[in-house]
Amino acid sequence: MPEGHTIHRLAARHRELFAGQVVRVGSPQGRFVAGAERVDARRLVDTEAYGKHLFHHYEGDLSVHVHLGLYGKFADGVAPVPEPVGQVRMRLVGDAHWLELRGPTACEVFDPAQAQLLRDRLGADPLRDDADPGSALAKARSSTKPIFALLLDQSIVAGCGLIYANEVLFRAGLAPTTPGRMVGAEQWDELWTDLRALMKEGVARGRIDTVHTRHTPEAMQRAPRVDRHGGEVYVYRRPGQPCLVCGTAVARGELAARNLYWCPSCQPAA
């Protein structure tokens, strides 16, 4: 599932291509016909990312809400608009560009109250300037759940996904099983600051890189990581391989029904 940095990149891309234009919206697949008719031939005012959720805001106080889930994908291009191929849930056509959405978990039209209801269910998004890390800390500190699970809880930290959760805990030297109530305010502030910086870099670069300069392939004279997710990481999907910091074999397990990776030496349990 795309992590929050990808959704913020999409919001910026769609804003650049379509904001301010009267657009045509349709559903070649047929599963979003009624929704498309509600926003068709309206001006797309702005786009917004909140965690893993994307909004297209239209004049008339209507918004198209998209959650990509595991299989959703966007594609865009310049005119002329090609014939639809495959299951195109939503097609948007502007002055010079087109956009297609396939396979999302959610594609629906919201009024302002519905959009706000969704935002209210989400936690703080590290990529938003209006995020309140203090509210996330309060929720985490009131829980006995492992910090790994809390970082993945979208009602606490919106947009943090599996890669960022594994990597930010390694960079903090924090055991993933540490209960939330045991994470101090200073530790949380460091986690939040690091997560925000890593996700901002993800927005800028279009991939997740989490290793410090001294641990890059060039600095360590090692082969670059080969993985469909791309990017250089410390522990994510590196089970059995040596830790880039201490050489200990990276461990793998399951926690909160998600894949967990950590270094037993760099992240010792309390």
C-alpha cells in the first residue's frame, strides 16, 4: 500500500495539472458513474493529501475522496485522450492533460461534513504543517500496545506505513515492542522529527531512503539494494542480512499482523 509521501506527491501532481480548470469526469468502468456525474464539468479548486487519503476539491463544496489501498494506481498523460484500457474507475480530462484511476479501495464523492468526518478519524500527518504531534503522543502514551503498532495506527499517525515504521524505530534505536506508555516525550519528539524529515525526503525524491550518508552503497563500498520498493534502508525486507551499523543479522517477525524487521543489537528490548 502506498505510504503517505506517495499520496502527497500525487496531490501535488494533480494540483499542477488540473487545479483551476473545469474538468470532465467519467467512469469508463461504470462503478463510479453516479459520483462522476456529480462533479463532471465543475472547476477543480484544489487537491489535498491527508495521510493515505487523497481529496480532489471541486467548486460547489464537493470532494472526490480516493484511497488507493493495495491495488489502486493513477496514470496521467497529455492530450489526446487515449481509449480506456482495463478497469478505469475514474477518468478526469482537463485542458491539456488526462488522469485515470484504476483499482482503488475507495473512490467516492463527499460533501464538507463527510470529508471532515474522515479527517477527524485520522491522526496527525507528519507531512502536514497543521499536524499536532502532541495529540499523537498523548494517544501513544495512553496505550500499552507496542510502539510499532501505534506508528501504523492511522488514527494516531496518518500516513506512516510499514517501511517508515520499521526504519524510524531502527534509526531511533528503539525496540519495536516497546509499549507506547514507555516512550517519553523527548523520545517521541525525536521519532516524530525524524519521521517527518524522512517522509519529506520521500516526497522530494519519490522513493524511501532512510540510511545516513555514511551507510550508503558508495560510502560502504557495497552493492546497492535491489528491491521492487527501491531505496536504501536499514532493516526493511533485509532479514538475515548484516546490519549496516553493527553487522548483526537483521531479524524478522510479525507484530500487529504486519511484517516486522529489526536489529537485535541496535534495538535491544528493555
